[in-house]
Amino acid sequence: MNISELEKASGVPRTTIYFYVRSGLLPVAQKKAASRAVYSEEHIELLKLITHLKGEGLSLQAIRERVASVVETVTAANKGTENDHAEQLHHAILVAAAKLFPRKGYRGTRVADIIEEVGITPPVFYSHFASKRDLFVEAFGLFVDWMRRSLQSRLPGEENREERESSRVADYYFGVKSVGFDLLSLVRHEAVRENGDLTDPARDALKHMVSDSLDDLATLRSENDVQLPLVDELAAFGLFGVMDAIVMRACWDEKYDVADVLWTAYAFALGIRAVYTGVLDVGASMQNDHDFIERLSRGSYQEPLADLL
């Protein structure tokens, strides 16, 4: 009930009710929103008790001692309920973000859109998130963390690296099917922007996504005496790029099933492992192509773009 209803039910003026709350004679009302306080039946019973004790001639201090345990119990219960409500509201805002950001883009989505979608007020939104940027970072971070937790729970450390890589693809595939490619496309777009609001968090999110693959490649390099002119981080992002392309194509339509996706990813994982362990000796080929790679890296083969237009 609200303050008007409590005032009517108890016969105690609201100014007195507020005084009792400030004095510790009544528990603070439960907050349902920034501007909405809800009182319970316990408040009515306590007001009746306080009125009776005052009629008996007890001082406010004596009354406070009599009702202290009840006030403490109700306050603790209200606090727990408020925490549950706050968690549910926080989740609802994240769900709205995951829905609107892919549809409208980061810049096209306003805080007002999120507020309208959830049905809250601006103060409530900003009590959960300091900015639209913070909301986006947390929303995408939850997706990345979900994939990693899913993998770790299904595959303990003794599984081989190819199975782990294929499982990452499975997590990615089902994750993309659930949140849609638009959200991931938005992150990739922000990652290549210079000095955008989301440039750093988008890059951090993508690095986080490939960190397990990077750890596996670094371990393979340390376990095998194979000389490779490869950068582990770029190789890990290469695996992610392959995975991303495979999943993207599979999500276009129902032409390929999950097994097709996983077998293809497994083959690429086997290939990179073969290179890193020396089973596939690419050293000679790389040495033979050294001059060619150097020439490409200097860009001497390229025609100026203006000449092609």
C-alpha cells in the first residue's frame, strides 16, 4: 500500500508516520521504484501498537525498545525483496539492450528507447547504469562470459585441443543463434573504429573471445621445438575468423546442420595444430616463399587504387 492508504488504514497522519520512520519506530518503506514506496501490513500493526503504548504513557525510547526486534525483522525482509527486485530490473534492462542495440545500432539506440522498452524512469535506469556505453559493454560482456563458462563446464582440461576448439565453435554457433549476428557485427564494427566510444571495450571483448585459443597455441609452441614465423595472437584471431565465417554461413539458412559446422571447424583446428606441432612441416615452404611474403609486405605488388577506378 502507498502512504495515503497506510494513513487511512491506521488513522495516523503521514507526518507522524514519517516521524516514526525517522525515529526508528517504523521500518523504512520498501522501494519498488525511485519514487514509489510500498508499506506492508506490518506497518499497520506497528502503528496500532505504537498508538496503544503511547496511550499507556510509555516514552518514545521505551516504545523503540519494545518494537526494535520487529522493525529489524521487517527491514531485513524488505531489503532482501528490494535486492531481488533490483536484480530482476537490472536483467530486464540488459535484455532490452540486447534487443534494441542490434536493431538500431549503438548510436541509433537512445537511453530513452531502453527506458520505454523496460517501462522505467530515467532515475531508475541511471541507478543501474552510468551511461549507454556501460550498458552496452555489460550486455556484450555477458554473452562472451556465457560462451566461456559453457565451454569450461562441458570440457575439462584433459580433453584434447581440437575438441576444445570445436566446442568453442559450438558455443559460438548456439550463442549467435540466440542473440543474432547483428550484435556481433556491431562489436566488430566498433572494434575497427578509431577513438569511438566503444573502440576499447569492443577490442577487449574480441580479445577475450580468442584468449582460450591463444593460450592453446602458446602452449603448443612451448611444447614443440618448431620454428614458425607466426604470431600466436594473429593465428588465434585467424581461427576465430574462420569460425566466424563458418557459423555466419550456417546461420543464413538451414542448408547446413550443426554437425557440418563442427566437422569443418574441427578440420581447421587439426590443421593449425599440425603446423604448430611440426606434423605438417611447412618450414621449407615458408622459407621458399620468404621473398614473396617480403615483397607483399612492402606493398610493391599493389597498383595504386586511383589507377583502378
